[in-house]
Amino acid sequence: MRGRTRVDRPRIIGSITERMLLHSIAYEVLIRMRDLHPELDIDVEALEHIKLGFLREPCNNLLGYCSYSSKSRSRPRTEYEDRHGINRILISRVHMISDLPDAIFTIHHEFLHAILGSKEGHGPKFQEHEKRITSLQESIQRKLISMKR
Ligand SMILES: [Zn+2]
């Protein structure tokens, strides 16, 4: 008897280069967050401490995932976790490599979940803010490519 197959799949840590790209995308998105959403009260200092990683592979149709911290824990596991309420954000490594503009879109999408909370989900407020990243995708992509040498 076998358990659920997903348990058999290894965690994807990625290479240093891949992890640098993931964190660079997140950084470039995060530093623009307040200007992009001036009406939201965004705790950038706390969001900077969110754990980032890659989804297990194959990811199927999942491009990203934002998991909320469990409320039952008496103390936070990571610094400022109580301020952003997030366990971690994971994205598809394969998709990040093959489609950089969409990886930028996905990271922004997951940060928005962290900012707007689980109750909002993909509601009207979320959708209104989600599309704003499209104005920045190209400039962030250019910045990331210039960093690669
Ligand atoms: Zn979502």
C-alpha cells in the first residue's frame, strides 16, 4: 500500500541561481507595493520576512500558493509572522524559469493574499488590485534580466 503520491515527491529547494531569481522577483515586487496600492496599509517590513520557496514538482496547473499560519499556534515560527499571518509563499520553479513576466504576476498575486487576508480570497477587492501589476511587469523583467549579466 502506498500513501498519497504527493508525499513521495521531494521538496524543491532549487539551485542558488534559482533561489536568487525567486527572491529578486519578490524583492522587486515588494519595493513597489506601496506605490502600486497607496490606499492599502501595507506592512512591507513584515512582508520582507515571509518564507519563500518552490512547489513540489510536477506542479500541474498550480503556479503559486500562499499558505496562512495556523491560528492554533501559541507563538509565531518566523519573525513578524504575527504581523503578516503567513506561513510561506511557494511558486512553480519550472514556470518561473519559462515565463518570467508571469512569475512576477504570480508573486504579486501571492503577496496580495498575504495583504488582503484569507477572507477576501479572490474577491472583487483582490481582483481590482491584482491587475495593477501588469503596469510593472515589463520594467521589473528588464531589471531582473540586467542583473543576470
Ligand atoms: Zn490566489
